[in-house]
Amino acid sequence: MAANNSKNATSAHPQSLQNLRSPSDLITSLTEPSGFGCKVTIVEIPAIGLRYRRTFAHLQLKPPAHVPEDRWRQCVEDGRAFLHQWGESAPRLGWTSADLFSLAPVPDTPHPSYRRLSRYDQTGLIWLLERRPVVALTEATASIRNPSGSITVFRKNNRPAYGPPGDGLDDFK
């Protein structure tokens, strides 16, 4: 395994990695001053839900632009839980990576207060879970159990952009 940085290149030899007990030992050995001076990111790819593995792997690397770090971390945790429970069923039911993980595009010159999660109509299911489990999944909906016990239904299609159906100017055409 080779580790490169802008100043020099060093390599980690297999014999120096044999005594490591866990992935965190590897990270520590490579980032401490006595280590090799590079950062290693370990990405977990679930065994089930393989259709979503590329998207989920990229999501784990760093927070998307204009998304608070705590919401990103929660999304990764919720994504793991969702894929563990629904990873085999979701693709059969027609759920795409965009249905699960999408975010609103960033404008060319976003306002300082711009937040990608503020666009419910362009936000994937996983971003909206916030520790709430999906208890039922169909081709068009996900039922989410709230802490109070009530159920919220997420509709992957026909999500209103600014309010309930019948509340937009397009309805006057």
C-alpha cells in the first residue's frame, strides 16, 4: 500500500501492518506524527443493497456541499440501517439511488444561507429519516415510524415542491 502526499511519498510495508488489531489502529498509525503522514478513510459497503453501493460509498467519504456535518453523519447511519433492513427489497420495488440519497443541486452562486436539505421535493428518503425507522416499503411509498408512534408516509413521486397539491400556480393552467 502506498501513501502519497504533496511533499513526499512513503510506503507502508505489510510487515508493519501485521500487528494492527483494528481499522482504527491503521488510521492511528498512518496519521500520527510517528506514522506515514497520510489519512486513510475506511468506507463500509453493505453486503446487501448492492445496487446502491457506489452512491453509499461516495456518501460516506465527506459531507456534500451545503449540508451540515451532523445531518450527513446521521444520513450515513440511517443509510446503513435502511440498507440492512430494505437493501434487498428496495431495488425490487423500483427504488433508485436518487430516490434514497438525492439532494437539490447547488446553484452557481448560492446564498450564504442556502441549505440543500431545505428542498423536500428534491431530497431522498434517507436524508429525511433522522433516526426514524422505515416500517413498510412499497413501489411508491415508505412508511416511517415517528418517536410518538405515528406514521409519516414518504411518497417517492409527486412530492409537492412548495405545499400541498392544489397550492401551486401550475394548478391554474
